[in-house]
Amino acid sequence: MRQFWFQIRFILRPAFCLVVALSTAAAGRVPDPSAGPAVAYTVSLANPEQHLVEVQIALPPGPAERELQLPVWYALYQVRDFAQYVNWVRAKDQAGKALTVRELNTSRWQILGTANGAIVDYQVYADSSGPFGAQLNPHHAFFNLAEILMYPVDARNAPVSLFFSQLPSEWHIASALPPPDLKFHAENYDRLVDSPVEIGTFQESDFDEAGGHYRVILDADPADYDATKIVADLHKIVAAATSWMNDRPFDTYTFFYHFPQGPGGGGMEHAYSTAIELNALTIKSSLYPLTAVTAHEFFHLWNVKRIRPRTLEPVDYTKENYTRALWFSEGVTSTAEEIIQLRAGLIDEKQFLTSLGSQITELEERPAHLTQSAEESSLDCWLEGDGYYHRPERSISYYNKGELLGFMLDLAVRDASHGKASLRELLQWMNLNYAQKKRFFDDSNGVREAAEAVSHADLKSFFEHYVAGVDEIPWNDFLRSVGLGAEATTQKIADPGFMASRNFGGPATVVSVTSGGEAERAGLQVGDTITEVQGKPASEESRYALQALAPGDTLTLRVRSRRGSERELKWNVGAREEVRYDVKDLDEVTPAQRARRAAWLKGEAESSSAESAPGPGAPGR
């Protein structure tokens, strides 16, 4: 998953938050043949104005007592307690007689008298927008189904069916589940909820590429996007990614896009689809944000959905699932995102090196890079819903450091193998030896195993110092092999006098204000929600307005206090010094360094692919 959150000192810099990968089916788990008959869900959309969804679960005959669980987390590594939106739960037997329902905890219910089967009804409020939520309104419905569907605790692996009722006549349904007749079917609950559903008057553009079929579901004002241009870029992305991995583990893949007029940003991966939301003005000015997040989410169908850490299996919907591997599962997916865009011709070398320098700057300017390792950042992901956690002295981003570790590990593998292997071979090895063999890797140890297998070298030091440890990464030692260096310069930049963070689909919230500064004197307070920046709705686009500020310029914010009152604030921004890193050519670059850089930018080893690749996976599995 890739998600935009705001961290403001001078700029609203895009970073990425969390991913969940509920990929039981995709990871190769075979449904339990003894799991029993199907569990049938019916979801009524009769009350879109009130955002009320009514769910009915038909439980087949079985135990005399059954327990139903609503997940406490999904789509983000944050316990969000979806049960807070459940208004009531009722049950009856097949003859219509009421059954006793007992609440066992805030998200689990016990039903008595279920031996001959039961009908359970409940009502859920659904108005959480974006790729990480569940929403029903008069415009459309979009569901991450784990946020509205309970599962029988004793029958999570049972077959399931899903039927939507009382839709407006003009609405239609899109899902990555097999095309329905009257009902959708899935082999188990995990497969069902890993398949988001869009219902409404969306537009669809389909295409085929290299044997795969792709559906593009667009929920937005048609005036806000050019479907032809989007599809053209998607062709390039999927061709670049599948050729890089030499694998296509699906027949059909679905892209869900939402382009709201207001705030929006981020993407959520699924086994056979992704859901992506971007502000309409953002994609009107440039398709780069769309292609970047799309490359990231599409690559997740390998890394995290199939190449999957053992610590995330089996998924536990009832509590935090801790892992040390998000630096790889998320961060190295960002590495792959850049390589895919390079291979697709969507960015060039100059843009890539500029981005690399920005990523180094982001890590180095956070004091926490000396106290929190990439593995610890992965473990601490469950704290990302808290504003203070995002402060630079408290945490780093496993997206940011993980992406950089991906590039440096790539260079380390190239150096150790004399150019015969690269990150591509590492990922293909993990795809062959883990995903395709239905095995899970042992967090960082599993990545090291793969790196050493393709490089035939001992890489213990790399993982001890830079992945598990907090040693400074010697950028120039790694970059020298491709004729590059990271040059640090000190610049005076605008300082707005506060910091803010934005958590998944929510607004930016002020987490600190410089004592005695202009922002404090203007009345800005910790806890204020930023609704407008320089007269425009706050969104990921706001960072560009802030980047354009110079010391002394006027900053205008509209904010909402914790009590709900709104006010407009203005002040002249101050100044501070920042060390920035630019990745540039060395004074002298040898032919060997240029050759390795050319291969690095292509994401390929210097030897032929026939020598280094582990072999293709079977398409369409």
C-alpha cells in the first residue's frame, strides 16, 4: 500500500503509510475441504443517504453456539475497531424464532441455538472514504469488505457467497471476484475480503497486455481525467513489471480509481486488484502521481501479496500483527516502483537521481535515523495513527529507508556478484522459492538468504549495520560503483513554524508549533486541523504551494479547532537551514561504472538474463 501523509516543517512532503496484505488465497493457502457448507452474505444498500448498510449472514447448520467476529483492523496497520459503527445485531432460527445474541467483547458476538442454522442481521454505518475505507452514499458504494462483514470464527475457511440487494437501478458492480450470476462466490472469507467492491455509475476501460486482461474502473467526473492517457500509461507499467519479474500470477487484474475534488491520496493493494485515490486537480496537472502509486501498488501483487513474510501469516483480524519486514515489503516495493517507471519510460535518469537525492535528504534530516532501525520502524507501524509518532526525533519511515536500502542492497549484490546479479534476481529468487512454492520468508533473514543465494557472498554486515542496526549508510561507498556521489549542501529554506501529519484518508493535523514563533503568535495550536492552504483545500497538492514559499512570504491557513470552530490564520514564514543531498556524477566516471549504471537504471544484471534469471513463472496461475 502506498499512502500520502503530511509531514510539515517547510513543506508537506509526501510519504507513505502502511499496507495490509490479506492474501491468504493469493499466498497459496488451499481452502480446508472439511470447512463445511457455504456462509451466505446479503448486503442491502437501501439507505445510502444515511450511510447505513444492512448485512444478513445465513449460517448453515452446525454447532449449537457460534461466534461472529468483525475485524478490528484492515487496509492499514492500525486498530480502527470497525465495531464502533455497528448499530445493532439480531439473530433468528430458520423458523423465524429470535435467538439469543451475547456481546463477548467489542467486536465479537455469540449466537445461541444455531444447531439447525441461523440468520444473523446487523446494521453498520459506512462513510469512510478512500481506498482504506468502506462507504455508502447517494453517489456510490466502495467497500473493503472486512470493514463491514463479520465472519464465523469456526468457519473462516468455509466457502462464501455475497449478494448485494436494493441497488439503484442505474448502479452496477465491479469486483476482482469472478464475474457473478446473481451472487459473488469465494473459496473463503480471506479471499472475499481481499476483493474490494465498487458499486455505482463508474466508467470502465479494459485492455489486454502480454496475455493478461486488465479492467480499469474509474469513479470520477469524466471531465477530470483522460482515460486514453491513463490506459496508455497502464500498458507501459504492467508490461515493465511483468517482464521484470518474468511472471504474471493472474489472468485478470482490476484497477479501481477514485479522483475526488477534495482531499485524497493513496493506494491499497489486493491479490488481484488495487484501489487508488488521487485528488482530481493533481492528475489534471500531471499523471506522474498516478503512475507512481500505480507502479507501487501493482508490484505489491508479488511483494507482500505473494512474496510474503511469515510474521504476517496467518492473518489475525483481532489484534496487531507484528513484523520486522515492512522495510522490505513496503520500502523495497517503492524501490521497484522507481525501476518500473524507468523501464516503462515514464521517468528518466535525471528525475530518478533527483528523487534518490530527496529520499536521502528525508532520511538524514530525521534525527530518529540514529535511534530507530528499519526493522524497528516496521514493528512500530501500529503507532502511525498517533500524531506525535511522526515527529522527526521519534521515527523514520520504513517506506523511505526501505526504498533506500533496496537501492543500496541492489548495488551491494551487483558488487558482490561482479555484476551477474541484482535486485531483480533477488526478487525473482524469492518469487520462485517462496511465492511459487507457497512458502513464507523469515523477515529480514529471508531477504538476506535470497541476496546471498544470488550473489554467492556473505552479506551479514549489510543487514546487521543498516537493516537491524542504525549505522549511518555510507552513500558514496555504494554509489561509487555506478559513478555517482551524494553531495551535501546547506541551504536556507522557509520554515512555517509548525509540524503536521496526515493519517491515511484524514486531514492534516498540527502536531507541534514552534514556541515563540510566528505561527504561534498567529494563533495556531496543536490539534488544529488544516482545511485550506493558500486558499485551496488541503490535499497532497498543498505541498507544492508550501515548496514555493521563500523566507518572509505570507502563509495563509484555514484551520478547524478540536472544538469545531474554524478560523483563518496568516503569518510571514521564518527561515532555517537544511542539508540537502544531490546525487551527481563523480568528477571522473569510468566505462565500467557507466556500464553498471546503465544496467542499474534498467533494473537488470550486467550479464545476460539467461545467466541470471531463475526462470519464468507460469502465467495465469
